[in-house]
Amino acid sequence: MERLDKILSNLGYGTRKEIKALVKQGLVEIDNEVVKDSGMKIDPDDKEIRVSGEMVNYRQNIYLIMNKPNGVVSATFDNYDETVVDLLDPEHQAFKPFPVGRLDKDTVGLLLLTNDGELNHRLISPKWHVDKIYYAEIDKPVDQNDVEKFKIGITLDDGYKCLPGKLKILESDENGSKVEVTIQEGKFHQVKRMFNALDKNVVYLKRIKFGPMELDLDLEEGEYRELSEDEIKSLKTI
Ligand code: URA
């Protein structure tokens, strides 16, 4: 059992004082009865709450998929830059979500955000071998030799030997190349450093897949949506 004002406040409906005012105006209903006391205790899993006639979607955890834009940092707070959490509506910020792993400031594409610490841990741990796929543009040509090096495991500048990765060449000529890279880890700047180890530079990087989730083509850069129940289930069962 939890206080109604706390439940609604956690869902982003305002401060406790603001919720008290909504109740006073008769705008809050539980199972079709107008509420009189904003401090009443209820079991939110068991009751239908409405605010201004609209049903409240009660949940403790939130799961979001974003198409991250360039120039925004994957953090909950930053002194200088806009963060991915700044891009969320207050109603979603109220859940205090954080990004699942990090994308660099100049990397775009699929980013999951949640406040579910357990799922976050599973998704970012290399132990679970979750595939992350990136589309990358490289300043130089790539060839079968590079594909083999990815397969064996590239050694980064600090001596770390990456787990085997997959390099798929989409296009390659003297002016550069377009590739898809599959990795199961998420070391700092990993894809860029893998190509640096081959004496090449990543000039554009977009994450297109994270485990079972694909970048949602309906989402413009900077847009996001909540995951469906099925999508959440598919992430929890990998
Ligand atoms: N690898 C990188 O180098 N940058 C990212 O943002 C993600 C993977």
C-alpha cells in the first residue's frame, strides 16, 4: 500500500501539493469514485486511477528506446553539455532513467534508457554476450585482412585484446568504406579504437542494434518511445 500523492508524484503528475490541488478540484478518481484525500493509501497494482478522466499508466520501471542525436552526452547530468535525459519529457524524467551503456557524444543511434538496474547490468555485462551492431564510415578502404583481424580479436592501444568481433564490408574504395561492426563489449571508444589499431579512423558511427532491439526507423534523431511489453520481455530473456 502506498500514498496516492506519492504514487502520482513518482509518475510525474506534480508535487504532492499540486496533487492535493488536483484532488480538491475533484479531478482524481479511483475505480470511478472521486477521491477526497490525496494521502489515502492504495495498492496501485490493484486499482484504476484516473486524473482528469485519463487512466494513469502505473509502473515502477520505465524502458525507453531513443535515436540518440549527435552532440548530446549519454549521461544523466553534465556540467557543459545537453544529456540524453534532458531530451526526455518530465513525465519520463520522473522515473529517473539512465542510459544503458554509453554512446560517445558524436555517436548517433540506438540507445536504451531505463531505471531497472538489474536489466541494465545484464545488458552491459560482456558475460551475457549481447550483440551490439554499429554502422560505421571509415576514412580508408577496408579488406578481407581487416575482417580476419576482427575475427581473431583486435588489440587496442592500451594492450587490451578485444573479444572476437564481426566486420561486414558494405562498400569500400580508395575514398573510404562503409561497414557494419558487431561487438559484445562496450569499452570506452571501442569501435573507434579498433579501427585506430588498424591505422584507420571512424568518421561516422551509428548504433543500429542492441541485442534483440533494432533502431526504430520511425524515430527521428532525438526522438524516443517507451518499449512495448513484448520488447521488454525480449530484453529480459536474452
Ligand atoms: N564505440 C565507439 O567508439 N563509440 C561509441 O559511441 C560506441 C562504440
